[in-house]
Amino acid sequence: YITVNPSFVANGGGSYVNEYTIAFDYQQTGDNSASQPLNALFQTSLGPIGNEAELFYKWVDAGIWQIGNNATGWSDQTFNAKNWHRVVITADNANYFRVYLDGTLFLDAPGQGVDGRYSLYTDTFHLFSGDWNWDNEKWGYCSTIATWNRALSGTEVADLGGWIGGSATPTPLVLVPDPATLAMLTLGGLFALRRSRK
């Protein structure tokens, strides 16, 4: 898993970070099955071990995945997680929790509550970490990670682009100019690999 330290400040009317955006490029390489359909993407817990993730890829059938969580619901649209995708999470916990793939809105859930499960600590969240007891972590590659201390609009997310139509290369990640609220980590196309724990 990857621990991200964004240097956020509390917002959205609570003691934690309730308005934020997280973007990352990810390709799943590990396999799912009907008995182990989930792959953890995003976790808000301070300690990543033994805590359930807040966002998953969910295997439906060969070449078909959804994104979401039982708490937020699952996307109606499907995609192939074995292709690269630019995943963008935008949260305004009083109003909505949204997930985009390559600039397209896939999940539009209601607000998950100020200072609730989907709020963040100011300095820590985790990618690709879930409850190892449930075998819901799969191998994959991660590239650029970017964070904003606010919820980007749908237009701003669309402008971030992605791996459109399963292309071999992404559109350049042109960051929304907001230096006071933006942090970026470039992994240079290197990988974040982890194995499923049994």
C-alpha cells in the first residue's frame, strides 16, 4: 500500500478534512474471482492494517468491474480494471461523494457525513490498503498521485483527462492551478505492488 501525507487542513464544517480531491493513475494486474471480487483502492483509517477500505474495484465477470463500496453503492457503468485508469475521488461530505474514471463520472453518492467514515485526517490516508483478512488487495501499478484540499468540480475533473478509451498513454495531467491546496507525488510510472494476504 501507499501512505499519502497531504498536509491538509480541516474543512467542511468539521474537525477533520471533509472536502477533498484525490487523483491517481492505476492499473490492476492481480486477478479477482467470484469468491474474492474486491480490490481495495482508498482507505481513510489512520492505521491501514485490519481496517476496511472506503473504495474498491469490484470484479463482476471477465473484463468487467464496478467501483464503489456497499456504503456508497456501486457504479452502474463498468470498465476493465486491467487497463490503466485515472481515478479521481471528489468528496464534499455534507453533500456528495463522487468517483470519476478518466474524466467520466462513474459514482455519484450522497454525502457520507461530516467527520464520518469518509472524512480524512489532515496528514494521512492510504491507497491500495484494505482488510487483509478478507483478501481484498490485489497486485497493481500506480503512477502519479495528486491531492487537493477541496472538492474539484466536474469540469475541473474532466480537464484532468486520463487514459481515454483504454489508450496506451494518458492525456497529460494538467493540474488545476491551486497551489495553496495542491500536493502531488510522481512515482514516474513505477509500481506500488502488494500481494494478497491469506
